[in-house]
Amino acid sequence: MTEMARMDCSKNSSNLSAMKLFAVMILAVRMFSAVRVVHAADPDPLQDFCIADIAAGPLSNGFPCKLPALATSEDFAFSGLAEAADPTTVSTNGTATLAFVRQWPALNTQGLSLLRLDINPGGIITPHSHNLATEILYVLEGELYTGFVTNNFGNDPTISNKVYAKIVKKGEAFIFPRGLLHFQLNKGKVPASSLNVLNSQNPGIQLIPLALFGSGIDSEMLERAFFMDASQVASLESNFQ
């Protein structure tokens, strides 16, 4: 084999190796993108419906289905959000009525849920987050001061720990990005209510005050984090016992 032929073979081999490497990189990117899509929300259903068998308990991701032949039209209807709840039954003067999979088993595998807020003037829904869902609030009656706070260390430092909030009136809507802390306050003079949609059958709820002062975190940790003394921490903890 001539020197020129050897050079051509070497060059072709290098090109082939580069092409293989490029193909592997493209495949890896596509697989990574696919994984991100799969985990962006609840998994897609593999059947028309799956009425949750709540008594059987949850599996690793959702509830087992009861036999489809046992489903009735009543399974697919829900009236739990028809009437306003009484906000005076809670200290915050604001209530959240849930229609998650445990309350409405037909939501199992469908990737969404609902809740209704009823808040008296001056009442609040405690700052909280849904780690598994994005949420849209639609005001049915009255008006609500509502919003969310961005991550402390997000992708864009110019909007780190920034609040986006406004008064949302009857017929208007507001969106809360997935996992971000958000809140509601009725600054109006009449009771307010909203219907909220979340893109998970089980969005998860973490009430911030309860998580911090009602979970049993060491008091010294709370004193240092919030620059309070022991008596102040104890006073807050007593509200959640």
C-alpha cells in the first residue's frame, strides 16, 4: 500500500470516528430531552380511564385501578366544589376545598386536579407551594391579591427572589409556575372565591408556616434562621400544636 493510500485510509477512519461520536452526542441529547419531557408532568395514561381504588392504597406513582366494568357515570362527576366553604372555621379566614385524586378518584392517571378557594375580607391562604404542579387561579367572585416569588438562585440572577403579584378580579386568571411559593389575600370588602386548576392528580401542598413551626424542627435552628429568641419561636410553634 502506498503512503498516499495509507493517509487516505487514516483520514477516512478519523472521519468515520468523528461521525460516530457526533451521532452518539445527538442521541444522548435526544434521550436527555425525552427524559425531561417524561418527568415534566404526570405520566400519560395507558387506558381510557383508571378510577382509583383508594382503599388499596397508593402505588409508587398513583393508585391501582378498580375494574373498568365496575365504573359508573357517578364516578366521573364531582359536586364537592359546588358550594362555598365557610372560611370562619379556620384561623386564616380562608379555606381551600380540594378535588385531588383522593377526593375524586376518577382523576387517577388523568394528570390534573382542582381546588376551590373561599376567602373572607382580610382572610388569607397561607404562603405555600405545590412541588408537583403548575397552577392556574380563576376568580369566581370578588377579588384577590395573589402572586408568587421566584427562586433565590434561579437561572436569571436579575429576577432572583422577586415577587410577581397583583389584584386579580372576577373573571380574571393568574398562573403560578410549578413549585414556586405563592399566596392569596382578600383585600376587598366582599367574600372572594376562585377555581384553581393544577396539572397533577396529586400536586402536593407544603404550607410554609406549618412546615417551619409545626414540624418539629429544632428551635435553635428557627431562632438563628429568623433572628428570634426562644420565647418568640415558642409562641409561633404554639399556633400549630
